[in-house]
Amino acid sequence: MWVFGYGSLVWKVDFNYESKAVGYIKGYLRRFYQHSIDHRGIPEKPGRVVTLIPSDDPNSQVWGVAYKIRSEDIEQVTKHLDYREKNGYSKKTVIFHAKDASLKPFEITLYVATKDNESFAGPAPIEDIAKQVISCKGPSGTNKEYVYHLAEAMRLIAPGVEDEHLFSLEAALKKLNSDKLQHEFE
């Protein structure tokens, strides 16, 4: 079994795996369209985390990391991820294309939050998402930390790949942080 990490699993793996591969899936877009009330926010003040939405372009790519789970760990890892991704995510199987050309494309499991789940936040202007993210915190840490870690990890594993939504949100957060610091010193 292989599992695809495209959000916090890119930089925060908390389960056993046998090997990993950097690569992408096609036909989706990574978007901060899912509320987080259990990791990067709380029910009274939900944060925003990524999910995948279908793209109009079947060749669009979402880069991330594939983790190969040993047979003896599949049940334990599945239970763990089902619990970790309980806030509106469901499992789906897609084809993964590894950066390493010696690996042929293969099926992979991913967790995706669909529009019909109760925590689906949906689209909003990047500035509005940034304003929501900058002030949210949950049991797993601050929401802005999630964005910063993901952006940094994506630059490391897929240099040259432009993730406009993610990098625009990162820039908007840095601007808000800078403006906030400037106000504190005035």
C-alpha cells in the first residue's frame, strides 16, 4: 500500500513506512479549502488546511510524497490516518507519477475532503484566507506554521514547481505578519 502526502504529511510523517518517493498526481489542485477544527484550529475558530479539488485540466499536477507502507503495518497506519483525517476527509485511489523515472506510475491512496463535508470552507480571496489563518491555532500548532512548513517543504522536494495558491497564501501571510509587527513598533 502507498499513501500520498500533499499537506502536513509532506513534512510531518507520524507513522511507519518502508520507503518514500517524491512525485505528483494529475487532475487535481491543492487548495486551502478545508476548515481544521482539530489540528490547526478549534471549533470556535477554525483554521484552514489543504485538500484537493478536481482540476479542469486533466494534466495539472499536485506534487507531494508517496509513502510505501509495509504489509504488516497497513492496518495500523490505515486506522491512524482514518483518525487523523477524520474531519471531512475520505479515501480515494489515484495514479502517482514518481520524480524518479525508474519507478513506473502506480496506484496510491490519498485522503481528500469533498465539497459536501461539513468542514468544507470553499474558495475565498487569498487575503481573506490569510486573515483567517494568521490568527488560528489548534492542538497541532499554529495555522500559519502549517502554511510556512508546507511551502518550505514543497520548495525542497519540487524545486522549480510553482504552486501559485500555496505560495500566494504564504506571501499574504508574511505581509500580514510584517504589517502587524510594523504597527507594534509605531
